[in-house]
Amino acid sequence: MSSAYTRPLARLIERLQRLPGVGPKSAQRLALHLLKQPDQEIHALAEALLEAKQKVGQCQVCYHLSAEPVCDICANLERDNQTICVVTDSRDVIALEKTREYRGKYHVLGGVISPMDGIGPEQLTINALVKRVGATQSKEVILALSPTIEGETTILYLGRLLQPLTRVTRIAFGLPVGGDLEYADELTLAKALEGRREL
Amino acid sequence: MSSAYTRPLARLIERLQRLPGVGPKSAQRLALHLLKQPDQEIHALAEALLEAKQKVGQCQVCYHLSAEPVCDICANLERDNQTICVVTDSRDVIALEKTREYRGKYHVLGGVISPMDGIGPEQLTINALVKRVGATQSKEVILALSPTIEGETTILYLGRLLQPLTRVTRIAFGLPVGGDLEYADELTLAKALEGRREL
């Protein structure tokens, strides 16, 4: 397809196609859209790309993406240092922060245990988590992992590892707010039943 | 949302969100994916962006996107110079080239006549087309525009303008190959009926 386009354009389309969720058609659409933008827009995008890649690393404490050695959340003295919420990746931190409900710290695992993909506990930041729980004398570790097979495996593993050191909880699963019972899948309904509470 | 991300990352997300079809969630996903790529991938993408923007302009003859003053198709002496296929934009050229059926030249209008959007004949490359048809003594101008209201208006307009100069045709509309009659919309079916041919 790209052969019919002039070389520099074909190259851009080929590059855009490597992005997740971008097929040949959308790569084409994106490239033609970009060509129509003013020079400064394109330079700003290219710069944002290079700058983010160059400056953004991981927080030394919680492994959240950060441009500083220690991220804003870890550096915030007003947040509860003895509650650690364990998540799969940085996206989950952002999702939880948006609720404005949580005032503790985070720990980003960098994935979940998945032997099929060759991801064992050593590939994750689990050692650092255990050290951190000990060093900060954590009062609670909240496991906020998705209820997939790999998530559950990781929750079991972390529970066994951390329960001797602190209180370990996991977030609730059930019907989403505004969700219709009729359309919920069986697993969610089972979880919702299992997690029922007194009125 | 982006406030919770470290600044350079928030800036990248914000930039990606300006792309067509990229919402806040996909911008986030793209940005986090990009951060995980090796440095050289990111540099290659940024370079492809800047190079395409800098080098790609329009062919002086047909207005197809081109890095040279005259595009490969117009410069190809083996192609029929007296047949011009008129299309809305460069994407249509690529789509038609992929059929490997057409051996004439193209003319990219840059849009269709749409008074609602303030696009009249002057905003398109229609003057250049008329001059070109005269200069090359065209034998046929094929109008390959979509059968939308704006497309039909443009076809009518071009027909009236070009019929005194040359033969003007339009591409056929009907059931797509492999398409199921049951699922075709009424307009397509009407066009298919209207365009029926002897067996």
C-alpha cells in the first residue's frame, strides 16, 4: 500500500502502523491528517515524544512513571505512608487518583505473575514491595489487581508473602455502579453475590 | 486526567489526543506504549514525522502528495496522459492504484463542493483541472467521487464544465463484490437497479 505514496510519507505511515491499535487504514488517515497540520504542531508532537522518552523514568520508591527520581505522590508528605495500594501499572495509579478517595501511597508491580508469558515474581517489583512494607511498617497493603487468572495468582502469591508482615486486603468486585444486573456476566454476578453485605 | 502524570508524559498524552480518532484513553495507552519502546524507535518516529512534514508537498500537475515537484505517476511516461481520473484526495489515488487496473493519470481536487463548509469551486483545484484537460487534449475525464450530496453536486458542476472539452464519465455504483443484497442500503440498491446491464 505504502509503495504508492511518496517515500517520506510511506515511511511515516509505516512508523505509525507500529503503534498499538493502529492498522494500515488508520496509519494512513493519521499521516494525511498530520501533513495538513501547521509546522509548529508537528514539531510540538515530535518534541513531546522525544522529551517524554528522555525524561520519564520510574519512581525509585513506587515504580510509578516519573520525571523525578521520586514521584509527586511518594514525595507528598500529606499522604499516608503506611498504606500501600498495589497496582499492575501506572495507568491504574491514574485511574485510582481520579476517584480522589485514596490518600495513601502506591506500588506499581509492572505486570502480574504469568508463567505462560515468562513473567515470574522476579520480573516484577515484588522484592522491592516486601522491603518497603517492612521499612515503612505498613499498616495495610491493598491489592488492586484485576480479577483475571493471572491477577488472582498474583493476589494469592502476594497475600502469602505479606500477611506475616501487615494487614492485606483486596478491592471489592461486584456490579459496576449504574450497571444492569441483566447484562452482567456470570462471574461478576457470582462475585457480587459472594461479596454481599448487611443493609 | 493528565495532571496525575508527570509533566513530560502529560504533555505527550495531550499532543496525541489531538490526533483524529484518538481519545483520552487511547492517547494514554499510546503514550505508555511509546515509553516502553527503545530509544531508537522513538527517534525514528519523531524523524519520520518531521521529514514527512518537511519534504512532502503537492505534485504541481495533479496535486497528489509528493516529495518531488512532479509525482511519480505524473512523471511516468508509460501512463496514458489523455485520461484523467478526478478524485477527492490522495487517499483515493492510493485506493485506485491498488486495483492495478488504471493506467491513466489522476487529478486530486482537495475536497468536494460543499457550500455548508464554505468550500466552493475556487477552494478546489478545478481551474487547474480545466486548464490541464485543454492542454493535454484529454480523451476522457473519469469522475471518481463518492455518491454523497456534495459528491453529486461536484459531479454535476464538473460535468457541465468539462463536457464541452472532452468525454466525461463517472465510476459505477452498485452492490459491493461479495456484498449481500439483504444488507445493502436502499440507496445502494437503487443505484444497482439503475445501473443494470444486459447479461
